Amino acid sequence: MARLLELYRNEIVPKMIEKFGYRNRMEVPRIEKIVVSMGVGKAKDDRRSLDGAAKDLAAITGQQPKLTKAKRHIAGFRLRKGQLIGCFVTLRGKRMYEFLDRFVNIALPRVRDFRGASPTSFDQFGNYSYGFPDQYVFPEVDIDKSEGPQGMNVTIVIGNSSRDESLELLKMFGIPFRES
């Protein structure tokens, strides 16, 4: 079993019940999925950059990414409907908890000038998003074989929660938030 899943079941759930006064374990917020995505602007001109980003994303997550297409024409960006522009991976279950462990303990400390994650990056449903400037903070990516630095977004989807409950849950998982 994943280390963070055990932590969630044995320590976090009882603390959340105590803090927020839930009557049932099923009321406690839980992480449903983590979506890791890369938008590759250069992909409209050079397909190799999209293939390189997909290869890096597969190395980071351990899962084959799905390619995304443009939904509409945008003349200012010289973008046509149906053009490949990015890739994403949806993680659930054991892989999700293993990725969250690497995200918290390896990737975040390796971000240059990291002073804590922003506590304001929650949406109205309690989901959290974090953007990396490049994929090189993950040790699985080989800098020599990579196509170049590519930004990526990590969205943590949390069920049964508000913004405050989600913030407390992620703090208990070990994500260091800066003081707002």
C-alpha cells in the first residue's frame, strides 16, 4: 500500500474528524484524482516537441499521456481546430498517492526560490492547482534527452470539501503552504 494512503487512513482521517466534527468517516474530504498536464505551444509548428513532452510526462507519472487538441480556431495564435497542442495524465489510486509523495517530498523542495505553495490557488470547489516552470524538478526526467524546458500544471481534485477543508487536508499530507 502507498505510504500516503496509509497516512491518510490512519492519521489524517481521525484528525480531520476531530477538527471539523464530522459524524462519519465518509464525510472526510479525500483526494479523488490528480491531473498532470502540459500545454505545448511549440507543438503546432514542431510535432517533436509534443512527443518529447509526452515522453517526459510518461516518465514522471508512470502512465501514458493522452494528447489534447485545440477546440476552436484562434487566428492570433495561428491555431486551427483539431491541432495537437498538449498532453495530460489523470492519476487515481496507488499511482496517485505515489505521485503525491514525490510531488511533496522531491519536486517542491527542488523548485528554485520556493517559499511555499500559494494558499490562494484553490477553486470554489476546493480543488488545488500548482504550476511548475519546467519539468526538471522531477528526477525521472533526463535533461540531456529532453526536448527542452516545458511548464506543467498539477491539479489535485478533492471531493467532499470546501476551500478551508482542502487546505487543511493538503497541509496534513505535507504540502508546505506559505503564510498569506
